[in-house]
Amino acid sequence: MPDTFLRIAGITLAVRCRDERIPCQFSEPVTRFIVPSSPAEVDLEIFHLDRFDPPAGPLLFESGGVWRIYQDPAGYRIDCFSEVMSDHPYNVAVFNDDFTRGTIRIDAAVFGGTVDPLAYPLDEVLLSNLLARGRGVELHGCGVVDHHGRGHLFVGQSGAGKSTTARLWGDDARDIVSDDRVVVREEEGTLWMYGTPWHGEASLSSPARAPLAGVYLLAQAAENELRALSRADGIARLFACAFPPFHDAGAIAFTMSMLDRIVTRVPVREFRFTLDRSAIDMVREAA
């Protein structure tokens, strides 16, 4: 397989799958994020996992069964696990200190066919570490681009109504960049909302971006209402929907500073909404 270049949230990743034992292939919606060959911030080499060597460094974080991250002589090591496998990981990825270089070793037998070399959870763990090193923040949210090109970010945990919000916008949206995971980055003084390959129930995902015009913390209610939040409350509620590397104090500090910039620069309000079109009309009138 020739080298593949992905651009997610403005970050270009070169995926070099040159081991013939690994039949690498990306599928939808990741293929929407493939770009022509270009300079990459992140360089990843893919090989077959011939044998399992125990981690050489201490455990830093345990996700609860799907993945673990360890300190490693090279920087960091991420082991990914499957419920159908033994205690050994099917995927062992070793990265340098800033996650810009990595070697990913995969047991292809687990996939039983073609292999997505960045299959969940490795893709999201990698991006969260890249973002938390001064690049941005990923939020549990639905990103809507209106016909004026403005980005509206609806944030909430599972069940808050993100996918429902995406459906309600319908033709009033130029684009839905994701109905589950959205990245916010600051570039040349502007906060940008980026789509990701990771979608929710509405299966909406796009590589598009838009300048962030407002953030809405979702709360289903009997009537539509936009409520102002204090700076501290806004930051705290956004942090509850963020995905920083919790093992890294520096990453947490940057994430908090990024959320502070969002709250300071754009309106961040609680959006108490009904499950009908009147909720969208309120946002459009307030924008």
C-alpha cells in the first residue's frame, strides 16, 4: 500500500504501511480525510506484531480495558486490547515524546482481512495527545456550519441531544462537521471548529472547518432558553466534555487554558431546548 496522508483538524499524518503482511485499508468516513502527499506533522510506520514484549516502563493510565498507556524509553507506548483476544494486545504503538513519530505494530489476524492501522481506540488517543501539546481541544459535541459560514458547537455527554440537534438543522446547515466529536483550535487569532472522522448516531462527519461563533451546552427542556454562564462554570462544563490525556499534568494545564480562551472569546451558554425546529430558530436569531 502506498503511503497515505490524512488531515484531521488541520494536522497532517503520514501513514506508511510498507509491511506486506499488513493489508492496510481505510474506510468511510476516514477516507474523507485523505489528502494528497504533503509535508506531515506526524509520521507513522506500520509493521506486523511478530511477538509481544512486555512494557519497559510504568503504567500511566488504564482506560478500563480497551487501551493502556505506558512510559517508554522512546517516549510513550500504547497497547490496544480486544475482548476476543487474550491478555496480550493486538496493537502496540510506540511514540516519541511529542507524538509526532511513531511505530505501530499490529496483529493482523485480529481483523480477519484488511486492517485499519489507526482503528479505534488508537486514532482518538493519538489525536488527544497531539492536541493537548499546544494544538487544541477535542469536545464531545455536534458542529454545525450555517449558511453564513459560522460554526455553532453544541456540547453534551451521550444522550444530551447532539445527533438530534444535527437532524433538526436539516437544510439550515451548510455542513455538519460531526455529530459527536469536534476539535477547536486557535490559528492566527481565530478560533476554528473542525470536523473529525468520529460520528454519533446521525453518522455525520466532514473534514470541513468554520470560525467558531458560539458554544451551546445542551440540556433538554420543556421550553427553549439560552442561559448565560459564568466563566468558571463554562470552563468546568466544557472540561467535563473534553478528552485530554489525564495522565499528563502539562496537557491538562494546556486544555484548561484552551477552554478559558473559548469562554473568553465566544459566547458559551447553556441551551435548554425542545426537540423541534423552534430550538434551531432560537439559535439562528441569537447568532
